Amino acid sequence: MDKSETYEEKQIKQLGERIKMYRKQAGYSSSEKFAYEKGFNRSQYGKYEVGVNMRFDSLLKVLQALEVTPAEFFSEGFELEDDED
């Protein structure tokens, strides 16, 4: 982790990476096409994938469109903060 990147920033970035991964697994190579077909604002959805902070209800809508449960989504890839100093 970049030392200038906070724990929260790292986790939000990981959130975006996971959303992107599931979108690609769903067969959408384009975030714009996915957003359009699922009724999301394309610009806002693109921000979610690059790691812009999002509301929890927005995350739930994205997960529903991806047909992924929150338990599946958070089952891996989100580590606890390192205690390294």
C-alpha cells in the first residue's frame, strides 16, 4: 500500500476493483454498456469502478444488477488494516 493512501482509500479502491471484476465476469467488457443496460448513470457508475466513495444503497443496487449478494462480494479481497508501523 502506498504510505500516503489511507486505509479507507485503499478499501474504497478495492471496492471499485471488485465491482469491475464482477461486471467483467457477467460478460460486460464495457462499463458504459453495463451502466446503460442496467439503468445507471454511466458517468457515476464509472466513478464507482475507479474507487470513488459511494453510498451503501448505491452499492446494493450495483450488486443486485450484478446478481451478487453482499456476502459473496465481501467474501474475499478486503483485508484488515496492517499493524505495521
